[in-house]
Amino acid sequence: MKIICSILSLFSFQYAFAQSEPTPSDVTASRRVVWRVEKRVPNDDIYAIRNMGGKLYAAGTSQVYVADRWGTSWTASGEFNPAPAGIDDIISFKGKLYATGYGKGIYESTDNGKNWRFASQGFSGVAPVRFAERKGTLYVATDDQGIQQLNAAGNVWATCNKGLDFRSSYSFNAIINTDSCLIGGMGANGTLAVLDDKTAQWDIRYHGGRILPGLTTFDFVQAGKHIWAFTNSRAYASGDNGVTWVYVPAGMRHGSASRATTTATHIYAAVNFGDNHTILYNRRIAAPLSEAWTTVDTLAGYYTYGLAYANGRLYVATQKGLISTSTGPSIEVPRQKILPKDFFVYPNPSIGHVTLANGLAAGGGEFRLSDCNGKVTLSGRITSDSQPLDISRLAPGTYYYTLTGSGAGERKGRLVVEKP
């Protein structure tokens, strides 16, 4: 779970309110983003940043740092004992704080993070990663022993793995409590698990409804009508409580791991790639899935472990410490928009599968694909604004599509199907 980052030269820091400006190298914004380095937090691995009740908590290797009301001053806790390899998550639950200590177990604090004690009674394994609370129960996803839960008395942990297969699904990277259910992302192959509240059994599902080799989920957020999953292959969104997922790649590059957070109006996501580089993206929560992600900034030499929002600022936890920037006009950059009534098919040319990028989903629509002789080869209703279409049975050649929808008239175009 811990990632060994190569040592790169640090940026020069300006001391007026500790501001720094990492050089953006792949930015669509017309103005540079101004970053503030949180100097009272060590300039090495900060594995998690959390906003709990309006207060910020940053987690390092074996200490937690608690911010003042405005996030400008930080106080360090005592060292964790036994010392873990890193603290990946913190949560507030029933008057206590809990922290994951990778390589050791669970820790708790009864004084708002000033002091911590080892609290792993009953906990199996040594690799807790992320917390979630649902209906008065605290759960923790682990990298080695599936999901575990804290008992009602708050003093003993026990496994909660009914429905999971130890050989394939006990390695989790992410978990989220949504409005309707608890969802965990584990292993590879695009595997997801949804907990049934009535039976306490996990239901195994997959991104896109099928096994996707090598696909791993690193973070979840719930925003508006969608649950979002951030993976090593960009983002997926579900509008039906995790039953089905739509791939939302537009504007976002492939990366090794991705993290996310939300404001009242936007989703912010970080994608790591290459030799410890990060690209930050955002999108409007209310935007259709066909709208592309917008690049906010590129942080050369920074590996992002987590994001949080507080007091009008976006905080980024990295291997070089904690940095933040205002989410005001300085990074509200022009969006790469697809018009609300636009429609196109991609990739084009294509082999096997295409996506119907459709801004008409709210009003419905009909899709029809014909060959060069006018014979209809595929047809059906449009039910999503980013709908997959299987064209694997079509012979190579040129086809013509037509979309009709409420209030949109008729849209036409050409699709080229290539040989496998």
C-alpha cells in the first residue's frame, strides 16, 4: 500500500503566507494556480487529509496533525505506538477518532487527535486502509483481510466478509457509505462489493457489468445523483446505487491511482502518472456525464495521496507534504463543454465497442445504425448520456447513424468499423 516515491528536487517556497507555485506543464487554464505550502506539516509523506466537522486532520507516517479553525496553524499529535508504516485514513465515530495504521492495525483517540492508543482487539491482519460508517456501525476496509466492523461496545473488531471469496476479494482499496448502501472496491478486475443491510452479505459486482482485468478502484465520492468511482483507468459513475456503472473518460488521462473530493458544486479529482506527477481535474456536479473533465493544474514531481475541501480551499496530501489552493476564481477555468443537445459516437473508427455520447438522455431518444445500402443493422432506445454499444458482430465497413429525440430533431453521422 505504501508507495516509494523517488526523491526529486523541491520547489522554491515563498514565505509570505508560505505560498508556492509548482510549475503547471499541462494546464488549460489561462491563469496560473497559486499554491500554499502548509509549513507546519512535515514536507514528507502526508497519506490522508480529512475534513471532519469543519476541522482538518492530516495524517503522516506515525502522527496526526490537527488544524485550527481556518486551516492556517497545525498541531502535531504524539507518535503512534507501535509505529505504523503510514496512516491512510481517519474518521470521527461516536465521540472518538479512529485511524488506520498500515502494517499494525487500528488506533483511537479520545481527545480530538492529541493522543492515540493502539485499539486493535479482535482485528485480524495488519493492513487497514479506509473507514466508512453506516447505520451506527463503523467498518474498515483492509488490504489483506476484507472488511471488518467494530462491535456495539466499541472495543472489539470482527470480520464482516459474508459473500466474499478470500482468494479473490479480500484485498480492498476503498469503501464508501452512500445514501442507499455500503460499497467497497477491491483487488483488480474491476470488482466491487455492495453490502445488503438486511442479510449483512456482500454482493459482488463489476464496473461495466463485466470483469475488466487490471482495473482497481482507489476512491469513491457521492455527488448529486451519482456515485463516482476513481480507478487506475479514470472515472466511473453510477446513477442506480452501484448496480451499473458508466465509464466517464472524457478529458481525463489514464493514471496509476486517483483520488477525489467534492465541494457544494464541483468534484475535484487527482490522477497520478509517470514519475510522481499529478494532474488535478474538476467538473460540475450537475453536469451531464458527456461533459468533459477540466484540467485545473499539473503538479510535476508530486504524488497525491488524498484530497479534501475546507474554508474555500482545496487541500492536496502528497509525498512532499500538504499544499492547498483557493477554489475561487483563480482555478475556475473555462470548461470543455459538449453542447446540451450534441451527440457523437466514439471512438470512430472503432473495433468491437463504441460509446454513444448523448446530451438528450433526459428527453429520451432512438438510435439507428444502417449500412451503405440503407439496411438497418442496429437500433434501440437511448437510456444514458454515455451509453455503450456492442458492434462486434458488424462486418468492417462504413455505417451511418441517426439519432432522433424529443426537442432535438434528427442528428446524423458516419461510423467506420475496422477489422479486428
